[in-house]
Amino acid sequence: MISNLRSDIEFRREKALELSSQVRRHLAAGGNLTIGESPAINPKPAKRSDVIDPTTILKRRKPPITRAEREALRKLAEAL
């Protein structure tokens, strides 16, 4: 079976060879590599704040129109 990814593999081979030569040069110049822990696959979500800002709550929801405003709108609609 012929792989559909062969061209992709060949494309990445150049970059892999370049990276490995850079690593060899770094180690030859006295550099060192440290292998750390891998990051979590699914990190925990950010913690939500326990503090509720009252100004943002007031901005979220518009107050409903009053009965007088509703009647005024009705009169304007009838006038049209």
C-alpha cells in the first residue's frame, strides 16, 4: 500500500535534519539539554473568582420597560 503522507514525511525530513544538526552544534559548543515533565493533555480550567462585581451584574441585564412606557409605545404605534 502506498502512503498518502509520503510527501509530507519527505517535507518534514529536511526540517528534522536541520534541527538535529542545530542540536549537535549546541552540544558541541558546551550546551546542555534538560528534559522536563510533559504538560498535561487537558489542563484544568482557570479558577473562577468568588468576588462578584455589582456593576457588571447591573450591566448584563437591561431593566424591563415600565407599564407607562409600554402604554406610551402603544399610543405611538396606534398613531402611525
